[in-house]
Amino acid sequence: MEGASFGAGRAGGAIDPVDFLKQPQTLLRVTTWIFSIVVFGSIVNECYVNKDSQNSELLCIFNENESACSYGIAVGIIAFFGCIFFFIVDLYFQQISSVKDRKRAVLLDLGFSGFLAFLWFVAFCFLANQWQRTTLTRSFAQGADAARAAITFSFFSIIIWVVLAVRALQRYRLGTDMSLFATDQFPADPSAPYPGYPVGSGTESTETYQSPPFTETLEANPKGYQVPAY
């Protein structure tokens, strides 16, 4: 995965919409967003039918179990808005400068993706079980394709949300490369010694010692000066 801080590089980088839309994570979110629309749209529009012409009451096509339809709609709506929220988070993730905020965003993505995968698993099992118990009457047969579509895309949603959870886990394990915040004055290897003071060239000077100036003109006993006798 590209980047060095929870799957992204330095904060403040420019956002390229084309590259962002090509990312696998973006494609997965858009796909599961579409799947959520198919599930709750199919249930709302075609999975409530009249059992007979004399009764105007709308019944859930899944074994006349209102809870099955309500649960499928609820999970679809939660996934719909969740995809929009995390799509925006992914879009501005590069702009998050705080490492702690990035960590919270990745953990939130991980928890929500795992939770949605579980909800879709329950939805798939619940809808499939109730559909097997449904007696297809003439009126119920009209919504059979919509019921099968809701079950099928519930199953596909499980896979995609599991993949999103795995990718979020990989980003969390990737963590942060603290070398992003290091300067060039520190060595890259912590065990490397610090540079010492500069030393000489190691070659000794060939010049001989010279006496200080004016010393040759000095006399041993200057005039006017007598050595005291003790």
C-alpha cells in the first residue's frame, strides 16, 4: 500500500480526483454503495404486495414477515450513508495532519466495516430463510425477482465489507513511518555513531622551529647592567 502514514503520505498533499477514483478502496466503496441501493430499493418498491385483490393491506413478500423487510431496509440505509461518510473521509484523509486523527479514522473504518459485514451476513441469512418459507401465490410471484435480488446483493455486500475491513486492518498495521518527521541532521540508523569533530590531514609539517624575532640581537650582559655578587 502506498504512503507511509496509515496508507497515505505527508499531509497537505494535493488531491488528484482521477487517481482517487482509481484507488481500489474507492471502487469498493462505490460498489457497495450501489449494492445497498439495490437491496433497500428492491424491498421498498417491489417486496410489499397485496396478498389478494380483496385485501388492500401491503404484506412483506418474505413469508409475510414484516421484520425481514424492515431489517433489510435498515441495513441498506445504514450502508448507504456509511459509504458516503467514509468516501468523504478517504477523500480528505491526505489533508489530516495529526497522526492520532489518522489513527482514529482508520480504526473507525475498521470497526464500521466489520460491523456492516456482520449486519449483511445476518440480513442474508434472515432473508434467505424467510424466502424459503414463502408460499408463492400469484401476487407474491410478481415480486419474486426483487426478493432474489435483495438476497443476492446482500451476499455480495458481505464480501465487499469484509474486504474493506481487511484493508483497514492493513492500514492500521502499517501505522506511521516516523522518518517523515525526522530531519537530515539525524542519522537514518539509530545505532550509527554521531559524526565527530573534524581532524587534521595527518601529515606533519616539515618546517623547522624558528626562534622568535629579535632574540638574536639580545646580548647576554647588556651594558650598564652588573651581575650582583652574593
